[in-house]
Amino acid sequence: MKDSNCGYCVGGEPLAKFGIQICDLKVSQLILFKEQSHPGRCIVAYKDHVSEIVNISEEERNAFFADVDHAARAIHAAFHPDKLNYGAYGDTGCHLHMHLVPKYKDGFEWGGTFEMNPGRVTLSDEEYAEMIEKIKACL
């Protein structure tokens, strides 16, 4: 099931407003979050347009969390954060997804909750491509 108004479902320009698809995982897609105040920040978005974790089977839930784990391991290997924060929101964009937010002791927002979109750091297309290749190499 897809929603024609959802960036995770349709990709293209709606997704490009906030992210760049890295690759498909088993039951989700891995997306680089364009705002990179937290170097390596990504999103794991479930393959179908469901709002809640309770809307999928136990098998699919386990596969989704395996995808989150797979992405988290790649982010740790590629960027060596001191901590990885996980955020599952969706008050306005009701598509099951999880933010993976690397935190660094000497970096932005260490010791506090991460801001959804601080708007501080955007990169060039080449820098995004380098980050994506770095993550892919660790998947």
C-alpha cells in the first residue's frame, strides 16, 4: 500500500525535500537525511504506508527492526559516533519510519534531545554522494 502524498512512498521531489534514498533494505528503505548537523543521520522507512508498528505482523516488525539494526551498524562503522539516538515520530507524516541520529561528544546537541530539523548543515551534492558511498561500503 502506498500513499501518493507521502515522500517515503513516492520518492522524487517529495522525498528530495528532506532526504536522499541510499538503498532498499529487506522491508524498508534507507534514506540519508539532508540536514546533517549530526553527520551520518539517516532514516529507515518501512516499505508500505502504515502509520504504526502495531499495523504490521510480528514477522514484518522483526524484519523492520533488523533493517534498523543493519543501518545502525553501518552508521557506527562509517562515522564512529559516541552514541546513536533513535527517534520514531509521525504526527504529521504517518508513515512508519525511524530516525537514526549519530551524536558526538564534541558535537551539536550532545547531552540533549536531537532537534527534528535544526537547519544548520546542508551539503553539496558531492558531499552527499560521498556520505552515501561511505554508508553503502559499511552495509
